[in-house]
Amino acid sequence: MHNFTLKIFDMAIKLQNISKVYGKQYALKNVSVTINRGEVVGLLGPNGAGKSTLMKILTGYLTASEGNASIDDLEIDNQKIKSIIGYLPENNPLYLDMYVREYLRFIANLYKIKHAKEEINRIVQWCGLIPEQNKKIGALSKGYKQRLGLAQALIHRPEILILDEPTSGLDPNQLVEIRKLIKEVGKEKTVLLSSHILQEVEAICNRVIILNKGEIVADEKTADLSKLVNQGEQIELELDKSIAKEDFNHLNGILKAQAIGENKWLIHATIESDIRQQLFELSVRKGIKIRAMQKVESSLVQVFQELTVR
């Protein structure tokens, strides 16, 4: 148990006008964001966008050049805050000559955890480390090292978990395992994670913040991101017979007709055009039946590219 009082029910991470300057180069510029308890937030951006810098400021490893960072109105450099944050850095620094349980005992002692043996048993089981718990860390696979990194971030039962590229360098099987573990953690904690794997963010996070050149260019619920870019309307169309690509050119507002399979088309049109009604009328004129017609939302990849390639 923590020996201090925090209003856990309304705990929020708050960044207000945060900037970080190295010489004359801004790594972050006037970043303001609030993350509420229980949110699982993905932090996206190209290399050098400022993701790791933001996370290091939140965990107290770096001091902001300007602005204020707080959790529940307590400054980030307050020692009380450090005991409610779990942090997995990008490079996952581990003591390779230590054994798994020895390392976790060392971390438990740093946090002055009571009943450390029981807590180590709990976290070893929860993070799937039992098969490797008696090995030296240097002998672990990359996947198990990431599990151990998560274990050290979680052993003191933090309220907030900050993960910097937690699946970097993992093979597909390891990636699935770590992703599943993070989703489990996200059911009961506030999680902020950065990743280059856009599908991972879509699968895990309910909110996405996109950084570009040190500034926030998007902050939306994952499901609403496609509305941020003007990609027009996309309709996936399946017919029972073939049709010529040129037949679509006569429709009002058509941008492109793209064949994506046998008698299947992806139709790009302006938002203003009533393209579905026109497609129905075209099928009647041609004596062709429509097997399926559905709107396709823009993918997170499209949104990311549109907002960061500028």
C-alpha cells in the first residue's frame, strides 16, 4: 500500500505547454494534453517526432525546458508520483548478469515493497516468466526480456504504465504474446505506449495522439481518426458480373475506380456526391446485380501518412 493519499478516481496526466529544446532545436514545442484514468493511449509519430522525449518528461527522467507536467495536480518531480508510474524504456536496460528473480527482488527492494516474495511470485506468473524464472537475464530471448521489462514496470502495482516501443524487435509470435499482455494490463490501468506498428495501436488503444516535428497534429479516439483527413468517400462494391472500368467514369463525383478482385471494385468519390445511389442506377442500366456495397473507412496508416508527411 502507498503511504500517501491520491484521488485515484479522478487521476489525470496533464501536460501544459511543454517544450524541450536542445540548443536551438525543439524536440517538443508547446505540447498540451490530458490523459484520464483508464485510458489506453497510443503515441505515434515518425522518428524524431518527440515521442521518447515526451515519455521521459512524464517519468521524470528529463526536465522540460518550458511548461508544466503533473499527475492529479502533483508535479512530476514529486517523489510520491514516481511510486505510481511504471516505465519500460525503449532499450529496456537490464542487468544481464543477474538472474530473473534476483533482478525482480532488486527492483522490489528499490520500491520498498512489503511481502516482496509474494509480489515476485505474482508478477512472474502474470507476465508468463515461470519457464525462464531461474535463468540469467543474458540468456533470455528478446521476447522474455520484454516480459521481464514489463514485470519490473508492474511489480509495485502502479496506476499508470508508460511503455516506449514495447514490441520493438520482436518476432510475430513474441509480438502477439506481448500485445496480449498489454491488453490485459490496459483493463485496469492507464497506459501510454509508443509504437511504430500502426496495427498494434489500432488493436490495443482507444485513443491515439500523433506527434510530428515535436507538435501534436492529431488527438482523437482511434475510431474517429479517419475523419481527420479529407480522403473523400470510399465504397467497396461487389457485382455478380464483370463491368468495364470506363463505365464508372460517367458518374458524378467519381475520383477513381480500382479493381480489387474478381468483379470487386473500390470506388473513390467526393464526399458531396451521392455515389451509392449512382452505383445502384448504373447496375440497373447494365443489368448487373450488386452482391455487396459498403463504405470503407480510411485506415490508420492513411491518416498517419497524411498528417506526418508534410
